[in-house]
Amino acid sequence: MSTRDLGGVVVAAALPYRADDSAPAGLAVDYDAYAEHCRWLVDNGCRGVGPNGSLGEYSSLTDDERRRVARTAIEAVGSDGIVVAGVHAPGAHQARAWAEAAAEDGAHGVLCLPPTLYRANRGEVVAHFAAVASAGLPVMVYNNPLDTKVDLTPDLLAELAQIDNVVAVKEFSGDVRRVLEIRERAPGLAVIGGADDVVLESLLMGATGWFAGFPNVFPAESARLFELATAGKLEQARALYEPLVAAFRWDSRTEFVQAIKLGMDMVGRRGGPCRPPRGPLSDAHREQVRADMGRALSALGVA
């Protein structure tokens, strides 16, 4: 793979905090723990990491924290993987500025939502991504209509694919029928599975990457699942995937950050709390995550 190819297993790396009364919400970013986590993901077979995604709680960070998080990931991974930095922002001027910072700091590519606080129309969406792409890094556009209320449909993606440097789409609609349609309408655009609970289906239909959440918990096993799926070893891939899907479904729920961090805690990683607006899991949700994760870890032999 070239560094313009943003495929493979790229983990949206969760962000650890440490208690600090002087920090926002009493939680300071633990950059050393984050660097160790990014390194651990790559050392366990993942192709790279994605700092400053939703799972990385980018919207709860100060500007200084956000840039330092990206730099920490870039330094930690070094030449052993790729870093696809989230540059999500309310408008094109902010997103482009984050993309320029990512380029300056040595990221390999950027992941970008449509405008985050505004339901943009088609022309505005195209202008937004053109501005981000002008920073010069490969761009993975991010289709998350559940959160943004803007759907990057296959025909719109075909238009976006004409923009220089737009090379991939993180597809999070949950509709696996789109994988083939995107490939038909925009054959030069790589389709990256975005929702953990349909990743096998997406890979079997021709997705070439997985921008992943739960591999924060079990990266080596997730890398193995990707290898099996892309090699067409369906029986082995299904045997590995099916016990994980109940846990993976949390990746598409409102509490996905808290659920993944709890999974990390369960395997001895640094999950911990989230900054507001994300609060702790309810008792019922915590119990269900523990049960779903327990089954997954038991099947993997991790527990």
C-alpha cells in the first residue's frame, strides 16, 4: 500500500485522561498514555491510527490539545504505520486549517465530516471538501448521516471523487448495499468500512479498509479478521466475527465512546472516563456492555 492509500485497519484511537482539577472538566489529556496506546495498536497489526475522531472526543478538546493529540499520534507511530487525522469542523475554513496543520505535522491523510453544526446542501458539501483537499493531504470523506443529518449518497460521492486528493469514503450509513454502488459510481474512490457491526459484510462487498472502534480493545484479533475477510476466507472470518458482533453493535450507538473505553478497561488498557457532554454509562448499559464484551473476549480467548 502507498501512503495515499488509506485502507487497512486504521483505529480511531480512544483518548485517555488523568484527573487534574485545572483541566477542562477536571480531566487532562494523558499524552504519554495515548502515545503508548497508538504504538500498541500498530505493534499489534493495525495499519495505523486516527486521532481526533469522534471516538477521540475531538469536540471536547481545546485547540491546543487537539493539535498536540495529532502530533502525539504521529510521533508514536513513526514510520511503522499511517496517521489519518480527524479535521472535522463547523465550516470549511476551520476544517481546512486543521488539514493544513495535519500536513505540517506529518500526517498521512485526513478524515473529514461534512460541516458539523449545519445541514449543508449539496453545493456546500462539495465546497467544504474541496477546501479541505486543497491542503494537499489525501482526504477520506466521512459519511455519518445519523449524526450530521447530511447523507453522502453514492451519486454525491461520485461528484466528490472528482476533487483532487479525495481518495476514500468512511461509510457509516450501515447500508452495506452502498458498497457496490459506490464502487460502480466512483470506481477510483476507496470504500472504508466505518461501522464495526457491518464490517465483514462491507469487506466482502469490496471495502478495502476498516476505520475501526473496537480494535482499541483487541487489535491483533481485529487485524486477523480483516486479513481473513480480504483474503476471501469466509468460513474462518465468520467464525471470528460472529461472537464479536454484539459488542461491535455498540459502535453504532450513542454511548459508543463509553462502551469502547469500558472494553479497554476490561482488558487492562487505559479506557477511563469521558469529558462532557459524554457522561458515565447507566448501570443497565454498563451491565450490557460487560456482558457483550465478556462473550467477545471469551470467544477470542482474551478473557
